[in-house]
Amino acid sequence: MRAYAYLRASTKEQDAGRAKNELTEFAKKNNLKISAYFLENESGANLQRPELFRLLDIAQSGDIMLVEQVDRISRLNTEDWEKLKAKIKESGVRVVALDLPTSHQLIKVGDEFTNRMLSALNGMMLDMLAAIARKDYEDRRRRQAQGIEKAKKEGLYRGRPENKDLQRKIASLLDDGKSYNSIQDLLSCSRATIAKVSKLKQA
């Protein structure tokens, strides 16, 4: 049984490695050795997360995916969460989240009946927390939209300034046939920004 740590933050301005020490300390206390850390900056509401799926492709059945919180793997809508759950089930990976104590029991190898009961219980808890994480995401988006609308009415909203230099660099790399992943690595920008530039080029 191997353990892999998955760390996610929504933007490059946030630190996806912030929880690394916490996960490492948890692993030590539970006699786990983390084989690799998978870090990425993507929204939890986006299913397209290369590092998460790379982890699931590498991991073998019975391995541990260690996360700080359930919302690190999902703020997804119901349809996308079901797709991710199916991928996790297919890989046979056990999800252990620091904020989900029932999942900690999955580190211990017990008899088949106990393992199945724990997996079933943990699956229900994961579903519940994933739903809560999605609701929190939607509530924050709604409050943000309301705040922007109010600021617009009061003439106070100017929007986020565009980074023209970054957009030119992205456009140039797209013209050269570079993939989204390689552009992200080269420019440390989000896939959403690349997609926006690509859409502007096609307009």
C-alpha cells in the first residue's frame, strides 16, 4: 500500500502546497510514507484536473490518496462528481481526508467485511461533504455576483484588469501549437485564461 498526497488551490495566487506539512505530519503519525505529492492550481468545480487524474492513473488498488479536505478533490456538480467517483472506484484508491475521521480507518487493513463496511460508510460521508462543498461554492458565487451587481449599479465596479502581455504570450504559444498543459507550465496561468484567449482568437 502506497500513499499519494493531493494538494489543490484555485489560483496561482493561492498556495497549493500550504497543507503539505500537515499532510506529511499526519502520514508520519499513521506510519504512512508519502510516495509522491501532486500539486495543482485548478478550481475544485472543474473536473479537468490533470494532476488529480495522473495520480489516479498511477495509483494501484488499495493505495491511499491523502487530502487535507474533501473540497480539495470536489466542489463539482452532481454529474461531474459521479464521474470522478467512478474513476476513483475504478482505480481502487482509498480517499483519506484529514477533515473526515471515518476515512482514517481506511489506512488500517482489516478483514474483507470490515473493509467493505468502512468503504461504504466513507463513501456516504464523501458524498455528503462533496455536496456541502458544492453548496458552499454556489453560495459564494451567488454572493459575489450580487456584490458585483450592486457595485455596478453604484458605479463602483471596474472589473478585473486584463493582463495584455500574458494574453499575447498565450496567443503566441497557441499559434505554435503548444498544449494547454505546456502553456500552464511555461506561464503559470490557469486553463480558464488559456481558454479565454483561445476563444478570443477564434472570434
